[in-house]
Amino acid sequence: LKAAEYGLNFLMPITKSDTPDDFEMGVRLVGIEVTDTLWNMIDPATVLPRDPATLVIDTAGKANWFFNIMNPEEAGMMDGGEIPGELHALTLNDLQVSVAGADLTGNGGFTFDNDDLQTFDGVPRPEGSIDLKLVGANGLLDKLVQMGLIPDDQAMGARMMMGLFAVPGDGEDTLNSKIEVNDHGHVLANGQRLK
């Protein structure tokens, strides 16, 4: 296994606070390659493209703790099932997952209303949107069926699910999706209400 680029980013508040503070979480694995010996174990007929894979997830946001997480006595407060803190904002700066000829990219962000824990059953109500683009998914499904790794009916179910959440984009085998949560707590995919 080798990678052209790899990195990890992690930042979080650790002290008790009534005001939100910055946090970041990210992983970056670019140009991941495995040997043909490993590829041949799952794909001896070379059906799948063997291009280098990529995994990039870059998130940031605002949150605060109700206790000092570095103090073992205060950290014990979590044993009682209390909510340890509040999430105020979450932004997906970058998402890219590329493997075996398929490529998923996305970005977007949400803010969270910590006073509304009813709309989403105990989770602060989000508001915002995320944009996703998926290229090559149908082609990958066809190849997985050809290899016998998934049956036709499961591939059809996956295609139907993609049809619920995505619309055709520019270019061949391209799907776009905009997932939104509005200020009423309605979840929409490309303008169609799901919840």
C-alpha cells in the first residue's frame, strides 16, 4: 500500500464554556495504490479500473463542552447520560471519495438549534444544505454485477435509492444531489420533501 499524500487534522476545545469554539476534523489520503497481487484477489479478470484511490474529508464547526474534558472527575459526568455539550455549526469544506472508477464529491454546512431537541428526536435541529456529486456509480454497479459480487436485484435497489436522492447531472453517469433541512425541520432532496 502506498499513498502520494496523506494527512490528518484535528482541533477541538477541551475546556468548559458557555460560548461555542472552533473545531476541525479532517483526513486526507490521496493517490492510494495497492499491489496487483491484492487487486487480483478480488478482481482477477481486471474488470474494475485500478486507478489510485482518494479519500478526503475536511470538516470544521463550532461547539462547546459543559465540562472540562481533561478533568477525570468532571469527565465522569458523562456516565449519567447527560448531554456533554452543544454542537452549533458543522461545515463540510471538502469531501472526495474516488475508488474503482467512481467519484463522490461534496460540500455544504449546517447550523444547529440546541433549543429544539424535539424535531429530530433528541438531536439539535439542523438548518442548511449539502451539495453532492457522484460520477461513475452506475458503471461501478455494472462491473460489480459482472464480477458476481452483488446480484442484479441489489444493484437495481441501489439505483432506485440513488434516484430518490439524486438527479441527473451534466455528463455521462453523473448524479447531483442537494440535501437541505429548512427552518421548519423539513428534509428535502433536490426540492422534494423527504420528511
